[in-house]
Amino acid sequence: MPKRSRKPTRDENQAAYDAVQRVIALTEGAEQRAEKNPAAVALGRKGGLKGGNARAAKLTKEQLIESARKAANARWSPKDTSV
């Protein structure tokens, strides 16, 4: 009696056709996703321009130095490639 959990094997041609169709769908979707709402872009930029300066103004000199030191250590420390 055949196992019901097995799916029938697919033809290589059908698998290739499906792969091409997926790639086409991804590229068409990428073109649509690339268009951004100009109002949202402007609003995000406005907040982004304010954020760093506002945060720096709130920090004490010691906190700012510690934050910069931590960022530099993270940037220049050897990366752990064993993960």
C-alpha cells in the first residue's frame, strides 16, 4: 500500500517553470515596492534630522563620550565569525 504522506514527484520541466514564475513575481513586486510615498519620506527625514541632535543635547558630556567609545569598540573590534 503506498504511503499517503508522500507527494508525487514533479517533472523537472514543471519545477523549472515554477521557479521562473516565482522569479518573475518577485521582480514585478520589487518594482512596485520601490515607489515610496513622498510625504512619508519627508516626514521620516524630518524626524531623522532632529533625532540625533536632540539625543546629543540631552546627554551629559560623560554619557556622550561613553556612547562614542562603545560605538567605536563595536565598530573596530574583531568580529566573531564562529557563529
